[in-house]
Amino acid sequence: MFSDRSIFVWGCFTCFRVGFLYKIDGGLDAELYQRILDEDFLDILEYYSLNHENIIFQQDNDSKYIAKRI
């Protein structure tokens, strides 16, 4: 019924509702995570008319999320 294949996605939620869900081909590294924050995450904030200066951003402490380039 299930195979050994997996799918990797990134998503978020706001106080209004769930944000967009993005399929990630391959793995997630600091460079791709930075692109997601710079482009996709900002699109979500714009969609919900949220100002990035007025939000609380939380994430776990995975090494790619806290890389010096982020």
C-alpha cells in the first residue's frame, strides 16, 4: 500500500489560517530555506496583509534554520 518514497514540504500558519504549502524536491539546505523566507514566506504575509515587523516568527533550531546566512 505504501512505498518507501517520501515527500518533503514546507508550510506555515498564521493567526488567520494555514499558509501555503510548498513541495520541496530533494532536500532542504540553508540556501533553499533562505529563498523560502525571502520569497514564499513574504508572499504569505502579503496575502494576509501582515507586516513582517509585526509578527512573531518561530521555528525549531535545526542547523539549516540557524545558519549564519539566515
